[in-house]
Amino acid sequence: MSSNPTRDDFAALLDETLGSAANGGFEGRVVKGTVTAIENDKAVIDVGLKSEGRVPLREFASPGMPHGLSVGDEVEVFVDRVENADGEAMLSRDRARREAAWDKLENEFGEGKRVEGVIFGRVKGGFTVDLDGAVAFLPGSQVDIRPVRDVQPLMDIPQPFQILKMDRRRGNIVVSRRAVLEETRAEQRSGLIQNLKEAQIIDGVVKNITDYGAFVDLGGIDGLLHVTDMSYKRVNHPSEVIAIGDTVRVQIIRINQDTQRISLGMKQLESDPWEGVAAKYPVGAKLSGTVTNITEYGAFVELEAGIEGLVHVSEMSWTKKNVHPGKIVSTSQEVDVMVLEVDSDKRRISLGLKQAQQNPWEGFAERHPVGSIVEGEVKNATEFGLFIGLDGDVDGMVHMSDIAWGISGEDALALHRKGEEVKAVVLDVDVDKERISLGMKQLEKGAPAAAVATTSGGAAAAPSNALRRNEVVTVTVLEVRDGGLEVQAGEDGATGFIKRSDLGRDRDEQRPDRFQVGQKLDAMVTGFDRSKKPTFSVKARQLAEEKEAVEQYGSSDAGASLGDILGAALKAQR
């Protein structure tokens, strides 16, 4: 055998020295070692290998803490390689801690236990947490129960976390600080709730204000003070009554043991203004109040602190119908109202705004009795008449048959336009139905006195003259119109109208332009209209005369012509 050692001899010698470590028994394992020296920023550690290894001191320190390492200390390290290019063992304290941490975390995760860690960095969407060597991700939404603006005070401080999920193969761990706080809070709430009772009066501090109320800290547990329980009077927003940081005295209204929610009230500590409200505000009483709120269906009026009544839109105005309440009253306006109904059980008072004012139709009837002459503007024209605006913000109606004498209602309507100022006589006032009947033709020149002097019911009295149906009278032309003639019987008699078709038997005789104002002619009274105004007809007079002549002087059937008969009749009259 050769005296020089062979490759196999070196391998055998190495196995003898290191045992199985040369075959990888040490690599990839966590082993114990001893600190033999501290050089600059590294610790020299002997793990029983051929050579020592060096580990940075920072790997032995928690974030923000000193390493606290001394020579002779026994530590656990992870062996990456038995020997590197420099002949030293490659050791890692971080890997050792990480492996040990994963083993421990997996057990704690399986048992649902909390783990302790330190927030040490910020990443996209959240933060990094050191769980004694293992790095976990803390989502931003899991930092606290409520959003946290500044996380800096929470960093580098050991605190408990709950593992939500973990994957060792991928090296992923997700933790939550919020879950721990909620669990702790629930435990605290359960303990605190046991010491609270409904109807109990307690002091608290306002922590937060919302549109619907405020959250009050009762010493570790929050209760909700709803806006409707802050005061008996109307509160539009909680900030009108309280502010964050205020100490308030409240009464516990309800405690829900299932949800652990607490409802609080402040107004319950005040005297209830609704007690005896029916006696204080009897139906029919007139009061003053302040408009506090306006809706589409009416307006709320505060009669005193904590007592409000509703003025329904239908009770706001005598004359303004289908108008938004905001166009009649405004918020903070002082108004006079009348109590219409009181419901103490439902805490409701119905008020009337218009009832506190005079009925405008009653006022009009007092100022303008039947037969009075009024003046107003034409507000609207309908197919059956004109609506006239009158004083007191009321309207009166002139029926189409009461607009003018001697012409049809349609023609009479066409004579007037919206906005025109007209005069009329009051024919009737119905306060209950809110109606005023007017007449315009009754004011025309020569109108029968009976047309103006009406009864309380609105019906015309009998005419003062002695005109009778089928009577032939002499009339004077007052006005020539396209539709006929306006005429007057006698010197100062009733006026009437002769229609175009009644001006004569023949078409040529039916032209109104044949006549002149002031011309006299004979006509027959054919009837009276609704206002007892007479109607005349020349044609009817002619036909009556013809009939009479035929009866007296013969018939055309006997051979005499109509002209002969009429001529003989005229000669006889002479």
C-alpha cells in the first residue's frame, strides 16, 4: 500500500471527524451553538462543526430592541451550509427563529390561540408583523375596529394578533389585530352590560355624532342616543344639542342582550310636555306658533318646546288650492292657528291656518250684499262663463247667459279677454260652497230694473213694465249689430234684442244694416229670457198680421192673391 493518502482516505477521515454532517446531516437543520466571541457587528458561534460561523448581531434583536447577547450564551441557529468558500459554517439566527416560529404558529393556529407580534413595516395594502421570526401580513382593514389615521404609535410594540390564515409552503401568514380587539371588547361589554339595567340613569361621554344620533361611551361600552330621544322639541341634527367630548346624563331605555346594543335617551329625564295637552289646547282654541318644518303635505308649527302640530295643506288657505305649503308659509315664521283635533295617545295635534282667519266669502258677503256693483279683472274664460277676480282674493263667476243681452252666450264670451277690467252686479253669494254669482248684462243701458233687483236666492223678480207675450209694441233701435238689433220698448221701457232671422220674412229684410240707431219699428214680444228681459220679432209680427188678414178678408184659395187680401186689410184699417 502506498504511504500517500488517497481520495478515499480523506473521505473516511472526514466522516470520522464530522460523522453524518458531511453527508448533509447538519445542513437544513436548527442546531444549538455557543457564542465564542463578538466581533464588531457579528457573533462567532460554535455548533460543533469543523469551523465556526458568524451571524450578524441584528438577527438576535427584536425590532427596535438591543441584541442582549454575551460570550458563552447558548443559541439556536439554522445551518445553511457546513462550509462556504472561506471555510466557515454558514449559520442564520433568522432562519432558526423562523422555523421555530412556524412550528409554534401552526400549533397555535390549529388551536385558535392568539399570537404575539410586532408591527415593524408598511407595505401596499397594510403592514408587516414580526411573529417571533415569521413575517406576517396585517391588512389595513384589520388594524383596528375603526379606521386608524396614524399607525405609528402602534408600531414596534409587542401586542396580540389573531391568525386568519397561513400557508407554510408559500410562506404566507395573514393576521388581524381587529379580531382581537372585537373579542376583547365583546368580553368587556358582556361584563359591563351585566352591571347595567334598563331605566338606569348614567353619565357618559359623546364619542361620535352621526345624522341619526350620537354614540356615548358609558365607561368601556357604547350606547346609541338616537336623535328622536335627545329632546321633546324638534332636533334637525344632533350637533344642535351636543358635541363630541361632552359629558351627558342619559337614561338607559333598552338593553338587547343578544346584540349587546344599548339604547339611550335624554328627553326621558325631562318632564313630558304632552301630559295634559288636551286640556291645555282645546279644540277651537286660537294660538300663535312658529313654523319649524315644511313638507309637501303641510307645515309643522311649534306651540311650545316639545309640542308641535301639523297644519295639513288643505287647511292652510281659503283661496290657494293645490299650492305647495312653502309658498304660503316659511320656516321660523310666526303664525296664528286654530286647534282642530288633539290625539294625546298618538301625540298628534291637527291645526288649521285658514280657520284663524276670516272666511273671505263671509267677508265678501258682508261688504257686498246681493245687488251690489263690483269691479274686477277677468282671470279666466271657460266654456260656460267668465271668472272675475274680486277683493278679498276671491273669484266670482259670470255665467255666459249673464254677460250680454240679445246675443248667444258663445258670442258674449268672445267679447271679453283675460286681464280686462269689468263691472258686474252681485247676484248671489254661497258661503258654504264658496261661490259668488255675478251678472254683467244687468248693468247695460235700459236693462229691466228687475234684472238688478234680485232676491236673496238669486232669482229675478217680475218685470216692472206691462209687456206681454205676443203683444205688438213700437221699439227704438239702440244699437245695430251683425247678429241683430238692440232695441228698447217705448220711451223708457225694457231693452231687448231682435235676432237677424227675426228682422223679416224675406232674406233681404233680415239685413241689420237696413236699420239705423234711433229708428222706430213695430215688433212682437215673443218671450222673456231667464232674467225676464223681453225678446222681439218683426217676422213674428208679420206672420201674425198675415194670418189675421186671411181669416178676415178671405183665402188665397178662393182666387184672391195675398197682396189683394193685405191691401184690403190695410184699407179697412184706415
